[in-house]
Amino acid sequence: MTPEDHEPTSVATLDPGPEKVIGPGHDYGTVTDEISGVVFQTLRKTPPQMFIGFACAFLLVNLFLVAVTWLFVRGVGIWGIVIPIAWGFAIVNFVWWIGIGHAGTLISAILLLLKQDWRTSINRFSEAMTLFAVACAGMFPILHLGRPWLAYWLLPYPNTMWLWPQPRSPLIWDVFAVSTYATVSFLFWFTGLIPDFATMRDKAGNPIAQRIFGVLAMGWRDSARHWARYQKAYLLLAGLSTPLVVSVHSVVSFDFSVAILPGWHTTIFPPYFRRGRDLFRLRHGAYAGDSGAPLVPPGGSDNDAPHRVHVQGDAGHWPDRRLRYAMEAFMAWYSGGQYERYAFVNRAWAGGYWWTYWLLILCNILIPQLLWSRRVRLTVPAVFVIALVVNVGMWLERFVIVVTSLTRDFLPSSWGMYYPTVWDWSTYAGTIGVFLALMFLFIRGLPAISIFEMREVVHETESTHAHGD
């Protein structure tokens, strides 16, 4: 045994440090100019891909406006919902968008609490995705009311009609849970932007832009007192957001688990939905990982690029997902309940939607196994495609839970089938357009990467090199 074997492992071996997060040659000025330059560049210098992407998203937004206008004119009868399938695409899409929204803030908050340097390339994207996804999710329950202009009746407010929400209804729980989560997520996102707003205010050459960013900066002057209060508030919001994500997705699952309908009445749904949220993290990692590409050294190993580290962490979730699908089948058999057994049999191969079940198994279990391959993990287009496939699988999982269970009640006289109409698909596609349009506007109008956090990485890099010299 050589003497080197007795030497303790250095910290640098365990933690590559900030030099693996940012490429060489960057200082405070280059980081600020590179990130803020995207916002301040003229329309002529904007890449044509941005215009093409926004145009496609804007077309979907117009489709959404047409579908919603026709819904207001004719009512929810334009959708495919019938008795007994009173919940159709609206609730499926609501739960799907909530899953996407819950992944973003959780990623950013946990990485902040764990003090991970590579968080800087994905946190702003993830937090923006959360806000836009929750906004899309909130539309569906309101549109599903039939009289969306009376949505304020869901809130407890003094009124002469003595109307009061039913506190025992999980739908009322959704109102408070989702609104609370949206508020905290917005505060977390906006608080992180305040120092960058001040930087944009100081760099803006347009007087109108200076005033706008000055108002958003809320008087930030980069003083030590401001930084002390900022860091305390940011850390508290991160600590508040993390358990809130868990509780909100559990509350959403109560929409189904508190019902007595076979296929819904099960205690597995709260952890089932929470862990399903983790699969959406793959999408956030695949999308947001590229945002740090100009600041990440090319040709590195798996641990260099943020999106690769993220995908490697997510690869461990697939065995857990397989186990939960298997436990769902096992408990249907082990429970001895004929209704639960029939609900699973109807879901898997005897019902009219059996193909959706096996398609979600393909999307959520089989195809993501490609991530165990190092070559696949290092290929960004492949990771992006797998992320889209996972999103399709998670949407199918919501469809199977909501629609398949409703098609077969206790009595054969209550059985039926659900067939979505063109207006169902139009509304769903329209919300995707709303989400993408908001993302394009966010990338073009606000710093997509945290400027001040990248400066901290530069400072740590310079300190590391100074000690190394």
C-alpha cells in the first residue's frame, strides 16, 4: 500500500466546485453583458427561431380564444362530457398542468437549500415554468364550472345570499391550496429577480425601460442591509415552498381519493401524485439545462452540465415508478374487493381505454430506461424527446385515472363512454400555446439566468484559482 492511499480525499475530489459550472474567461462584466444582452438586443438581432416559435405559440393562443369564446356562447355541452363522465379533459388537463407547475419551484427551492452552484442555469426557467403552468391549470376548473363568471362564489366572502363554500369538499381545498401555492411561487420568483431588475435598470439605455425596471427593483441599491434582508427572505421562501409543494399535490389527489368510486377510493393517491410530480422534473431539466450552455465548458463529463446531472438524478426514479404501478395491480388483487379488481381489469385490458394504460406504461416506464445509457444522457436532443414522451405518459396517466374510472360505476346502468370533441382538443392545445407564448415573452423580456448568482459563481471561481496559485 502506497503512502498516497493513506491521504484523505480532498474536498475538490468530492465536489468539482464552481469551475465546473462556468467556463473560463468570464468575469462580472461578461456575465452581466451576456445575460442582459438577450433582453436589450434589438428586434433585428433577435434570432428568427424566436419569431417562428412565438408565431406558432400565438396561433395556439388564438385557437384557445376561439374555443373559450364558443364555450361561453354554448356552454360545456360543446365538450365530450356526459353522464356519468362529468369530468373529462378539463380535470385531466388541470391535474396535468399542476404536476408540471409543482416540479419547477421544488427544483429551485431544494437546490437553493442545498447550496448547489449549478442551480443558476435552471432556477429562473423552472420558477417561470411553475407560474405559467399553474396559470394554465387554474383556467380549467373555472371553465368547467359552466358559469365561469360566478367563480368568485368559491371564495368565502360576506354576501347577502348567505352563500358559503362547502369546507368538506376537496374542490374547495383545491382553491385554497393552488392559490396559496401560486402566491408563494410568485413571491419566490419575484424576490429572486429583484437584484437583476436593479442591474437591468442601471444598464438600460432606454428611459422607459429604466423606469419599468426601476419600479420592479423596488428601490434596490445593492447595500449590505439590502443583501442581508434579501438573503433571509429568499431562504425563508425556499423553505416555505418545499413542504408546500408536497401538501398541495396531496390536496389535489384528494379530489379522487375521498370519493367512493372504484379506482379512486384509495390511499395510494397522495404519494402516487407526489412521486408522479418528480417525473415532470425531467422536462424542466431538459428545457432549462440548455439555458446555461454558453456558460458551461463544452466537452465535459456527465457531471459538468447541469441538465446532465439532473437527468442522472432522475434516472433513479424509474424503478420507483415501476414499483408503484406494480403495487397498484397487487393491491387490487390482494384487497379482495370485487369492485377494485374490476376497476383495474377494466383499466388494463377489458375496458374501452385499455390502450391508454399500456401506452402510459410505454411512455413512463420503458422509454425512459434509455437514460441509463451514457450516450443518450449526453445527447441533448434525445433527452429532450424523452422529456416530451414522459409528458405524454403523465397526461395519459391522468386520463386513465379520471376517465376510465368514471366510465364504470357500481351499476351497469351508470356505465358510459367518453369521446372528446374538437373543442376539448382545441382548449387543451390552446393552453399549451399560452404556456409557450409566456415562456417566449419571459426569455425575451427578463433575464432568463440569474445575473447576481452567476456573479457569485465567478467570485468563487476567482477565489478558488487564487488559493490554487
